[in-house]
Amino acid sequence: WLEFRRVLFRSRLPLMDCYREALTWTDCADVANYAPGQGAAASMAACFLERFIEPESAWVHVDMVGPAVRRGANALECAGARGYGMATIAMLLQANG
């Protein structure tokens, strides 16, 4: 668990102004929750969430869309949701009450 915490608190998504600006493309809102065709989806999602976080608050964005869903079946797994990352989130919540 201690090694997990060390890695978690060392790992940071880049939250750069170019990502923040890419979310302002929409005409019907102050900010969009994605930027079509821009790449860096996890960082852009974190920049979107950051807009709603009080300054100096601790927060985490866990991007698990890619490994969370198997698009097609294979010899070992069926298609559909995998529950990827849930054990990590449960462990984090349990440790921090």
C-alpha cells in the first residue's frame, strides 16, 4: 500500500493551458467536457474537472475508460465492462476513510 501511495502522489497528468483552451471550442457553454480530435484526452478531462475544484483542494482524476471496457470478446474474456480500477479506488477510499 505504501508503494501505491508513493506512485499515486508522484504521478501527475499534465494540466497545461493549451489543454484548458482546447475545451473552450463550444458556442453553447463556457467550457466543453471534451475536445474533438485533439488527443491528450485524460489530461483534457482533468483540466475540465479542475474548473470545478476549489483551489488548494486535494483531488484525483482516475482515467480508466480504455482498460475498463473490452470492446470485443477473446478467448479469455467476454465483451463488456471489466471493473478495472475499482479495487484501487476502494483501497484508496478505505485507507482514507
